[in-house]
Amino acid sequence: MSSLTHPVLGQYIPGDSPLHRMDPRSKLVFIFIFMMIVFLANNAASYGLLLGMTVLGVQLSGISLSIIIRGLKPILYLISLTAVLHLWLTRGGNVLLQWGPITIYEEGVIQAIWISLRFLILVLMGTLLTLTTSPIDLTDGLERLLSPLSRFQVPVHEYALMMSISLRFIPTLWEEMDKIMKAQRARGADFTRGGLLKRAQSYIPVLIPLFISSFRRAEELALAMEARGYRGGEGRTRIRTLQYRKLDVFLLIVLGCLVVALLWLRSPS
Amino acid sequence: MEPIIQITDAGYRYDSLQEVDHSHWAVREVNLAVNKGEYLAIMGPNGSGKSTLAKMLNALLLPVEGRVEIQGLDTRQEENLFLIRRIVGMVFQNPDNQIVGTTVKDDVAFGLENLGVPPEEMVKRVEEVLNQVGLKGMEKSFPHHLSGGQKQRLAIAGVIAMRPDVIVFDEATSMLDPIGRDEVLKAMKDLHQSGITVIHITHSIREALHAERVVIVANGRVERDQPSKELFRQPEDWAQWSLETPLFVELKNRLLKRGLPVRQEITGMEELVEELWRLMSRT
């Protein structure tokens, strides 16, 4: 239930910003390529450019910085851990600090900064995608992008339908779980006391009825789908139409420029 | 006129009960013809086989013996399936378990997408049917934000968008609160008036009374098949089918026992009240 009330990392926030209005396909393509070219950066200029892009993206999303930072908190631990490891383990350049068994080299500091930055940029960009694209649009965009694969017997439509049915049933199952927990509590169950193992065990009487009813739901849903003439992806039309707009073309041009600029700015290795 | 649904000597038994014992047939030797535009109730207690019978009407279950024909199309022939499901739509019991779409609009469109209707036409039809069931302006709502009655009306919208000739309501009111039930019953009535054949599967006599014709199913067999007005004219032993005696019948019988000259032909609560007024003003 907490996930429904508190913002989680990357949970969709409805809005009408330029990022919200873009086609999910172009956003997906952008993120996919962006995540690869992040690894091209290797000096201050190239990292600066990427960071600038990310800040611009955050600006354009119209989502307040505090929400984004709050969502990032759990990731910050991971970033600090990687930074410390790099500080400690990387050798090269001048020795900056020697303290007992720990030696910190110049190269280590630089690497730590770059790696943390790379991590931060990747996570932020990924978060921006899911913050500004509803799961339904995301599924839809993915289905269309991958639809050429169905020629190679990849069941793209089926996977996409499975995704969207899961999305449809998450709130329903939450409600049901809440109901079962209340019912078990009324029978004296306690979900809050005891150690980790004990608490995990106390969820068994919740999960079993939940599973059983999910199977029944699945069966009834399949029947209802069949009754409405469902027979797979073939010959199916869609009410959701996706359309590339000027904004999407612009985004892809930006992406192209970014690749060229990165190749030019990075120091040759 | 040729009936739109013709069931001939149809029987069905579930696989897990495959014994030769006849008592395990869920439906047995059913003969039933449904005419176009009829409002029919199929009534029976739990386990009577009425839901099995309902599922045979649009080929979700195929008869093990006998035949079910929809506009002359045999349900056992696979090439007919798609067409049959366009002719006979179905609304199920559990409102939650028949909604596929993530939003109201998506769900109404699901059947149309299966039919391959072009997107522009789809948008038009979705709007039209949402108006029809009174869910206008809720296109973008999520299914879990709807009430039970609204969910069932959404399911109805999804079915009528496909423009079927027949809609089967398989206990579509039994999980609803009284308000939701009235909403759905009203929708049924409207559909019937617009010319759609309505088949209402129910265990409630009160709901069956809305129909023009009532078929009583018990132990997998058709026990009665007559216009609802006639059904309540003759004295019936409702308990033999594990059905509750309708309140007005019970009341009428008790009044008769007390020696009040109430007419036997009364077919509804309102008529009974009227009759009592008449008797009172006479004395």
C-alpha cells in the first residue's frame, strides 16, 4: 500500500510537459541509445555535456527537483559505495593520501568522480522516462518498436498483452490482499510482531488465498476474453494510435548531435 | 420465423466427472429455441446447470451430445466460432474478472480490436456505447475506481460495441449491491427495447419476473418454459427446484387460505396490491 501513496523511484507522474507529450517510442529509442553513449564520455567536457543534457531533461519534464531527489535516495547508497571502491582500488597517478593500509591515488579520485557521475546520469535519465510515460504507453511503445520481431516468431503481442493485463490487475490484487489481511487479522493473525522469519511466515495465510483467487481470476478472464472474440494478435487493430510529432523528430536530431559532439569532445584513448 | 438460437437435445458434462452415471451431466437433453428480440430468463438454483447452459450459447462450452445452433451455425464447427461470438455477446458474474483494458476506453475497445475495426470507427463506437450505458466522460478512468454497477455497465458497453444480436447475462447481477443490480436490470431492459435479444441467467425469481419468458432449469434439465405471466398463474411447488417462492405468490396463497377471494391469475406484487384495494372497496 505504501507504493500507492508515496512516490517511488520512477513512478509515473501525470503532466503535460514536452517530455510527457513525446511519443513513447522516440523516448525509448533515445534512452536506449543514450545509455550506450554514456560510456563514450571520458573527460570533463564530455561528462559536462551529458550532465547538461540530463539537467535540461529534468527541467523539461516539469517535475519538481525535490520529487526526483527523494526518489533517488536509495540509489545514492549504491553510488557512494562504487565511489569508495574506486577510490580505494584504482592505482595510477600521484599519491594523494597515505593512511595506514589505504593509499589514494589521483587516478582513483578522478575515476570515482566519473563513475558516480555516469551512474547518476544513467539513473536520472531512466527515471525521467518512467516519470513522464505511463506504464500503458510504455508497454504500447515497446510493443510497436518490437513488432518487427514477431516475424521471427517472437510473441511480441502476447508479451505486451500480458504486461498490460498485469498493470490492469495490480490495483485489484492490492485491494484483495488488503481484504484478506483484514480477514486474517480478524481471526487473530499478527503481521507486525516477531523477527523477520516469523513475519514472513505470517504472510503465508495471506498469499495462499491470494494465489488461489488469482488463478480463478485468470481462468475467468481468459473465458471473458474468448467470449469477446480474442484470438491472438493476428488481424487485430488498436484503438491507441501512436504518432510521431515535430517534438519527436527534434529529439532524434538532438540525439544525433549528441553522439557527434561526444565523439569530438572525448579524449582519445 | 427461424429462432436465433436453437438448442436440440443438448447435453454437457465436465471432464473431471466423466463417469457413465447420468446424474453427473451438468446439462442433459435440453431443447430450447430463442427468438430474435426476446427477453428470456433462465432460472435455476445453484448447480442446476444454468451457467453451463449459458456458456454453451456462445461456444465457450461445446455440447457433448446434441446440437447448439446460432443463426443456423453449429457451435461445434471451429470456423463458426468467431462469427458466433459476434452474434452472441456475454456479460459474466464477476465484474472484476472480465475487464481486460487498463482504462475504460481500452476495455470497451478490446472486443472491437479483436474484430479488426479501424481505429477511427472504434473511437466513434466507444463514445457511442459509453453514452448508452451512462459512463460518458469516464473514458480515461481506471477500472478499479468504478463501482460494481459501473464495472458491469462497462462490461455491457464492451459487449454492445461489438453490435451483437444476443446478449447473455450469466448471473451478471448476483455480485452487485441493490443499486448496481437495478442499474444492470435497467440496462437489460433498454437493450431489449432497442431490439437486442436478452438472455438473463439468474437464480432470483424477482429478477426473472422482468423477462417475457422464463425457463426453469433444475438438475440440468428444462423443467418449465413459458411466458412469465403464465408461470405464476398456476400453483407451483417452487421448493422442488430449491427455488424460493416469490413473495407475492406466498402472500396470495396465504390470503386464499384465509378465505379471501383473491384471483388466482395474479402475476405480480403490484397486481396483488391492486386486487386487495379492489376487494376492500367492494366491502
